[in-house]
Amino acid sequence: MNRPLQPTEPSPRIDPRQAEEMRPEWLDTLARLPGAGLRGAGFPHNCLGTLMISEETFGPFLEYWVTCKERMSLSAREQELVILRMGVLYASNYVWMHHVPVGREFGVTDDELEALRAGYYEGFSDRERALLALADELVEARTIRREIWDACSPSLGEIEIVELVNLVAQYVLFALINNAAQVSVEEGLAGTPAIDDPITAPLARETQAHVRPPSGASRKEAKPGPGSDR
């Protein structure tokens, strides 16, 4: 890993808004998220709370983000493969740790998680390999060079390529806001492997730097997020 894993600082640079401050229409939008991985303990309080600082843009962005997850032709598993790879490419433990449980929910195996960290795609389908190779290309080259386009496009249609660029752009935003603002990984994810952890080993992460209590809070029990059944 050439880049230091983020966050590296002991506290966030921007105090996130609290989940209780979310407007009812925002909660209704979030309730449409597919699957259970981003609910309850996996709810991204700190990232969304940081984006909530800009209240006038947060609601429209939330609608766009959730609608993309619902309506893209890319399957939930395909989306999660790309998102997890984006976490690696941007050295964002926040993105990675939130999406390990989501990826597992949609069929991503521990061996595949290891492959995503290493950038080794031989075990994936032709279509998945194309999506991952193009995600790497978009981040590293800031475009898709002709030879990469020609190699990958036979496995994907025009719609899938447009949606992939859309998905990558979304997680450039998420990775950059998390890295730039040093957004804390919520304590509810303390048992989830970080990018540099063994995938299958049980973890006790509460004392490690990239899992921190929210700003201004001591070690108290986190409140369940929207969608929690607790």
C-alpha cells in the first residue's frame, strides 16, 4: 500500500451532525437502501453527518445516491465489488470497513476480499473483471485509455460503462470527504477488518486509531442508526 491508510489523525476535522438531526424525508430516502449492511451498526453516521454540514445539497445528493443504488443495471454484488476496490484505491478504511459487511451480504467471499485488496481479478467473472479493471483505470489514469476500453468493452454494454463511471465518481466523493475530513469509523464496526487486517481473524479494534468514538463523546454505547431493529 503506497498511501497511508486513512484516517490517520486522532479526531475528525469536522464534527458531524447527529443522526437525530436528519429530516424525515432524508430518513425516508435512506430507508430505500437495498440490503441491511448500511443499517443499524453499519449505518454511516459520521460520513453522512459530515455531508449534512451542507444541508441544501445533502437532500438532493442523498436522493441521487440511493436512486442509483436502486436502479442501476449493475447488480448489488457488482456495485459492492467496485466500491470495495475504491476503498483500497483511496486507502479509505471508512469506505472499506462499511462495505465489507455489505459485500458479504451480497455474496462477496473472504477470498474475493483478499483479491480486491491485492488487485488480482483472475477469480472473478469476465464482466466483474472488466468492471474492476475499468475502476482501476478511471482512478489511476483519470480516463479510459483506448487499449483498456477495447479489452473491457466486449464484456459490458454502454449503459454499464456509463453507470460504472457514475459509481466510481460517487465513491471518489465518499472516499475524499472521509479522508480529507478524517472522518472516524464508527465503533459499531470495531470487529470489521480494516484494509490491512487479516480478513477472517476476529478483531478487537476499539483501541486502534481508525476506530474512534464520535467527536465530543466518551466510550458510550452508540445509538442504533436508521433502519435498526433495536
